Amino acid sequence: MHQSPSRLTSIVAASDNESQVSLADRPFDIVFFGLITKRRRFLLAESEKYMAAHPNSSVLVMKTRPREISYMINAYKKAKVCIIAHSYSNVSGGEYHRLTEFAEFGCIPVMEDFSDKIGINQYRQCAHSFFAKQDNLFKTAEDVITLINAGKIGSDFSHVQWWKEGIAWEKILSNLD
């Protein structure tokens, strides 16, 4: 396995026998945990707009609270889509630590674009990830939720299995010739 273990791993292992809840049946449309930096404040406004347009939906955007890890786990387990937005700049890595935290719970990642095009292609193909510019994250999440509710993506949880098996970057990179 080549990705870093999540800080949620030990707690997740204790509940690993729980079955995955169908994405379409999950109560949270969108979940984001992270430091609410000046750049990420747009997430709060976008979540309010989304809730106004979809009054029967549920969105959770909040600061990570290390003492409330079980709360995060519970939210990730109940999310259809998990958003990743860069803290300070989109000219950066892919916020992989966030993906590490929620990947095994099965929510579909909607990630802000970043510079690593090889990584983006693999995450699209294997992790069922979707990518968007910062100002289009919620629209992309909305489109993904429509696909989930129609049963067109995520129902087999193959993306979770891919993550649990580990990313074999050396194999991926050797096939780029």
C-alpha cells in the first residue's frame, strides 16, 4: 500500500464489519471537513445555496475537530459526495490526506483541480473521482449526486476496494510510456 494510513484507521478497523450503505440511500449529499481558511470560506456560501435549491438535502461543511473523529467517521459513512478543496492555492498537491480519510467509506470524491495530471487520471479511472475548478465544485457535486441517485455510479463500491488494495504507483507510472 502506497498511500498514508488515515488517522481514522484504528477507529475504522473496529467498525470494519459494518456493511456499506448504498450511496443513493445516504442522508448527506455533501460532506467536507477541514480548516476553513479564507480560500475555503466559499464552501460555506455554496453549501447554503445548495441547501436553498435542494431543501430536502443535507450538507455538512465544517472545521475538522480532532477530538470528534467518531463524528467525522459517521458523517463520511453517511455521505454521497465528499469534497476536497485546497487550503491556500490550487497550485499545489491533491490534498491526498483528505482522500485517505474518507476513501474507505465509499463517498464519491469531488476534488478541486490540481497540477498532478497523472494522479488525476488515475483517480478518475479507479477512485470514481470527479474534478472541478474551485467555483464549480458544488455544481459538479450536484451532477454526481444526480448520477448516484440514478444508480449510474458508485453502486458496486469498486472504488473502495481499489483504495483498500493500495495504489501501485510503480505499475501505473511504468505504463505511461
